[in-house]
Amino acid sequence: MGEAPELAAGGGPDDVFEQVSAVVLAVSSQLSVRDVLGKIVRAARSLAGARYAALGVPGEGGTFAEFVVDGLTAKEQAAIGPLPRQHGMLAVMLREGKPLRLADIRKDPRFWGWPAAHPELTDVLGVPIRRR
């Protein structure tokens, strides 16, 4: 399977469209849902110039059927523990269905905190992606 092209943040509109097009072509060649989600997360992190990115697919009973992270090593992910549940800011995004942009997530009254090994985050951009 081919690798998604490396994306550069800060380009002009034509550059961004070209980069997104390259990602769509790379994603369409993938067979596994997890591989596709991984490419999307890597591309989003690169385009946003973010240190970390994650994409969660809601599952049954307040869980996530898939939760793909980019920017952490496998060891760091293992130290954090099990996949998150649909609570705190993740639940806010799912329930409200609109983008969430915070300069400091820790100052929002809906923030519950995170596991001990979770990286400290401040500014956060969350965008729910809905089908239909």
C-alpha cells in the first residue's frame, strides 16, 4: 500500500487543494478502515500543523469502535491506557455536532481531565464529521 504524501501546513489555497486531493487518492487505494482513518489523521495533523491528532468513530454503549491517534508512539499510547469513552469534551463534540475550538481545553467547565500518562494539551480544535 502506498504512503500518503507528506503535507505542508501554511500553503496557499491551491497548495491545500492539491494536498487534499493527493490524500484522497492515497486513501482510496487503502483496503482497511483503520489504514484509511490513519491516513486521514496524519493528513489532518500535518495540514493543521498540530502536534497531535485523533479521530474517533463512535461505537455502542458510550465507547469508540475505532480511535486512531497520530503524534504519539505506541509506547506512549499504551501508557495512556484503554481507548477513551464518549464523555467530557469528546461527548460535547458528539452531542453538539459542531466544531469546537479552545485556546485552553483545561479552562472549559466541561473538561473532565485525562489519564495520568496523557500529554498535556492546551489549544484544541475538534471537528465532528457526520455522515448524511
